[in-house]
Amino acid sequence: MLPNYGFCDNQEKSLGHRPGAYAVRYATSLVDSSISSFLTTAIVPTLLKQDPLYFERRERSVWHSNGYAASRTFITRSRSGQIQFNLSGIGDNAVGAAISSLYYPSEDRLSTQALTRWGMQAMWDAVSNEIKEFWPDIRRKMHHD
């Protein structure tokens, strides 16, 4: 699944409906996703000695589980197990949004659009954490375990 990382009216105006516009949008989304994933799960966590994995908390309360999953967007653990600010997740998404300015059309290189792409990636990371937290329960209910 490739989410829309900040395509807005400007891209609609700059790319329009000409042949190949969809391919350009798809390619930029694919590159955005690849850069973000590679930075947040490989490069910076290694440099910062942070653990990029998501660990389920499995609280009994849905509200506690939901809050825990959302907090993992901003909180992570070091390799030694200490709680830290998730710089490898938040910071890498910012770097990825800045890098995207190199290949987006000139009309879409505004700082507000880069900030939108950064925010969208952080939002998708939070959604991903929620799915990781609740997927075992959903799967169990689907398979009637």
C-alpha cells in the first residue's frame, strides 16, 4: 500500500491529467515510501543505537493499548532497553521529506508541502503501530481461535 504523502492541488495543477501523470505520482510515492522505510528502519536506528522494532504491550484495556501504540510514534527503546525519544522515526521522516524536494516538480517543493509529507508519514507510522498492536486480536477473532 502506497499512501499519498502530500499530493495536493499544486501537483494536480503541475501534472494535470496528461499521459504519464499517474506514473509520476506513483513513482514519487514509491520513492518517498522507500526512502522513509530505509532511513527509519536501517540507517539512523543503527547510528543512534535505537531499536526500530515495535513491541506489543498487550494491555487488557483497549484505551491503554491504543495510547501505547500511538505513543510509540514518539517513544522508542535503545538497544540497551532504555526509553528514548524516537528520533530515528520522527527525524528520519523529516529527512525523507526534505530529500523528496530533490525530485518533486518545482511547484511542489514548498516547505509547507515538505512539512505535509513529513506529517503524513508520521501519521502513517502511528496507524501502522495501531495495526501492529491490535492485529493479533483481529486475527484471532477472524479465525475463531
